[in-house]
Amino acid sequence: MTAFGETPDASWHPQTPTNEAAQTARSPHSEQHSEAHLHRNLSNRHIQLIAIGGAIGTGLFLGSGKAIHAAGPSIILSYLIIGTMLYFVMRAMGELLMHNLSYKSFQDFAADLIGPWAGFFLGWTYWLCWIVTGMAELIGITTYWDYWVRNRTLATLLAAATLCLLLCLNLLTVKMFGELEFWFALIKIVAIISLIILAIMLAIVGFKSSSGIAASVTNLWDHGGFMPHGWSGFFAGFQMSAFAFVGIELIGTTAAETQDPEKTLPRAISAVPARILIFYIGSLAAIMTAVPWNDVRPDSSPFVQVFGLVGFAGAASVMNFVVLTSAASSSNSGIYSISRMLYGLAHKRMAPRQFGQLSKNGVPRWGLVATVLVLSTALILAASESFIDAFTIVTTISSVLFIFVWNMIVISYLKYRKIAPDAHSTSKYPMPGGRGMCWAILAFFVFILVLLAQEPDTARALALTPIWFALLGVGWFFDHHRAIRDDTGDDVPIRRRTAER
């Protein structure tokens, strides 16, 4: 049964166990795991900070300098527009997760609503997104360690030790992942709030930089206007800001491990606009208030530049610590989300069954171990800087694929509205704007892809992404006959839930 009322794929088995006999009738693969469930050990405190950490990446701390240099103050508007669009993507995801609390992630509702192929494509694409992003972050961790030790080999060993530490802590309990993300996110928050407070103080006293220009809010429009590079610069800002929000959907992979998800998930998603305004818009406005946009250097962190204005000698080291923890946070998120995505794929027979096994602590241990082994290959690249440029292109491919993930969430929502037209009106967490906003979001993402095609680096990445989908097509051709709905016993198809209402 597909979710849109088409002829069901013979390989897709929609049966849902309704009694003990039905559960016993499942496959041997199912019998090994029918009693294994992810534990709901992530509290509201964890989810709130995971949501913040997912929306704040190293792109803000390091990449914002290049973005400001390209777009000037208009970069604020670019971040605001794409942040608004992604908020509605999160709301669509939230309504779907609230409609069926047995969904473990957005991969589950894509498989249920669009079809098994969609779950396969989305799950493995999200796997690639975080594998490549995690590898890039691991190379970054090596670089940040090298800033202090000044020895590439030692820095690589420290990066390996960091990765091993993250694995060990994730193997303990899911609560440990939540604690790590809580403190990592807290460090980011402190750094950004400190920057905003400092910029306000500099503007109040009229502090002058080395160029003789005083800190003032008028710096946002006094140096060539709000859009100094015109529309081309403004659109360039869209290209960069799109990548800065990678990971904002991370909260969608925590659904099966969240305490009281009906309250916690909506609360975290509803707070996204405020967090975008404070942490993205607030920090960018603070930077360009303290320093005119044309004085911001594209090759270094603007956070370091602002703290350096007041003669803070340790600014570089402090920000190096912040970006180190930010990269570790991203790696930690990748380890977590990939292992949970593999868990969901394994229970649909779309991945090796070992990835669906839980340890006695309730974590998918083999998924975690396999994820870290794949990520560790980045240490080979980290030892040779000649690979960095090529790896940047691969990272861009990952970012483009994240747009595919966001699109699939929105398309799943449109299918949900078509199949269960009354569900939206009775939803505990309805998406504002509904289907009209969904079409606007999809059109916006097409616009972003058109912009990405205008730049040589991103155009090459776009040209390479069809290769990945071709590989997935081959994989699905050989795998589709084994795919089932879900063998954990938790999955309830949306058609049945709608009929029971």
C-alpha cells in the first residue's frame, strides 16, 4: 500500500501487528528486535538545547565573515528569509510527528506517506549528508587542535581521540548524547550573547576601530547602503546562508527518544523563530554595528575581530575553543543521527540488520561503531591539506542534498494533507499556512538551486548529485523486494490511523 492510494508495491508489506499471533508471525529478523525499543531519555532541557545547537553551526562562527563580505548588511535579510522558510519546514515536520507518535524520524513518515522508496532514498541521503558533513567537521577539529599544538600529526591524534570520546559517550546512553549537546550548545549561546552585549556597549560609548570609524547602528546603511553590491550580492548571500542552517532538522531524528514528545517537540520547534532572530540576525547585526561590513575580513572569524577591537588578547584562542566545540557538536550530532537513521532503515530491511540491534543501554551500538569507523577515514585527509579543496566540493554536495531532505519533508506533508484531509483540522500542532505555504517553500528551494547553479563550485556539486541518486536507484532495484513497513511493532500506517479516528 502506498500512501497516495496508488496500486501497492508487492514488496511493501503494510500489515500492522494487532495481537500476539501477528507479532509471532513476523520474520526471524523481526523476532530478534520486537522487544527492542529506543528509550525516551531525552528531557525537555536536552531537546531545547539540541534544537539550538542544530540551528547554530560553524558556518555562523567562521563562514559569516565571507557572507558579510559578499552581501554586506543585506546578508541579514538573506538569513531571515531562509530561516523563515525552514521554520515552516520544521512546523510541517512537527505536525506529522505529532499525528503519529510511533514515527521514529522523518524517514518513517516519508516511507509511510510517499512510499517505501522515499524512505529508502531519504534515509540513505541523510546518511550521506551527515557522513560528509561529519568528515568535514573532523578535518576542522584537526585544524583547530593544530592551532594550539602546531603539529599536524599530534593534532590528528587529538582529533582521533575526540572522535573516540564521542563514540564512548554515545555508547553509554542516549541521555549522554543529550548532555553533550546541552553543553556544546550552551558554549555557542554564551559566545553569541557575549558578542551582542559587547557590540551594544561599543555602540553606546562610540568606540572607534583602527580605521577610525565609530561603532554605531548606522554602520548597517552608511557604507554603500544596505545592499552595497546590489542584487547580485544579495543573492550570493542566499547561497551561503542556505548552508548555515544545515542540521536544523536534527530534532526530527530524536522523536523516538524524547520524553513527553507531545509537549517537548512543539515547544522546541515553536522557539525556532526567536532563536534565529537572536543567534543569527542578532549576531550579524552586532558584528556590523561594531565593525563596518567592508572592514570585516572574509578569511577569518568576525567574532574574533569584534573581540579583538577591545584588546582582548585571548580572543583568537577563545573563539578557537568555541569553533572546536561547535565542530565536535556537529560530529556528535552526525554520529547520533546517522545511527538512528540506520536503525530505522534496518527495521525496514533497507540496511544490514545489525544496525537495528540495540545494546542493553538502549542505543544502536553497531550503527554508532560503523558511523565512527567511516568518519575516521577523514583523518587520512586531515593529514594532507592538499585534499581540503576537493573535500570542500564534496561538502557542498552534502549541503545540496540537505535541500533534498527538506523538500522530502514538505512533500510528505502535502501527501498527508491529501490522504488525511481532516487530520490537519484536529491536529494538536497544525502547520501555519498549510498547503499554500508548502508550495511556496518548494518554489523557494528551486530558486536556491538556480542560484547555486550560477557559481562554479556549487554548479559542479549540483552536476555530481545525480550520480548519488542513480546509485540509490540501483540499490533500491536490488533491495525493494525485501523491504517491509517496520518490524518493531510500533509503526501504524497513516491510513489505518485515519480510519480509526
